[in-house]
Amino acid sequence: MWPFTCNKLILRKLDWIIQELDTIRGKEDIIMAQIDDLKANIDTLISNVAAEGTVITSAVVAIKGLTDQQAVLSQQLADAIAAGDPVAIQAAADAIAAQNQLVIDQTAALAAAIPA
């Protein structure tokens, strides 16, 4: 009878091991689902950071362009004043007004491009 008792004990232990493995497999599925969710969140974060970088780069390029244009307009106005030419002064003033409107328009476009 002894060998049969030993076999039953071994079978019970094997059943217990199989149950534990099933439990571990169930937890593995949960962990893998959580890892997939984490990967998706990281991908979203990377995408948001890339978009933010694009917005920042665009803003820097726009500001540089506006700064360069302002220097040109300032020089045109200084030249017109130095020459005492009212037509040139008005043309420079009109160009500065147009530049100001461009700044307003680009500021609105930039604000709209920034993700909330």
C-alpha cells in the first residue's frame, strides 16, 4: 500500500503545481496587458513630445523671421526719415502696420497649434 500512497501524494503535488502554473499564466496575461497599455501610453507621450517639438521649432523660425523683417523695416524707416521723404516714411509706416498684423495672425495660429 505504501507505493500507492506515495503515488497519490505525488499526483496531488503535481495537481497543485499545475494549478499554480495556471494561476501564474493568468497573472502573466494581466501583466502583458498592462505592459501593452504602458507601451501605448509611451507611444502617445512620444508623439505628443514630437508634436510639441515641431510647434516649438515652428515658433522659433517664425520669431527669427519676424525679427529679421523688423530690422529691415526699421532700417527703411530710418532711411526715409533721414531723407525727409514723406512718401517713403508713409510706405515704411504701412509696412510696419502690415508686419504688426502678421505678428497678430501668426500668434493666433501658433496658439491654435499648441496642444491643450
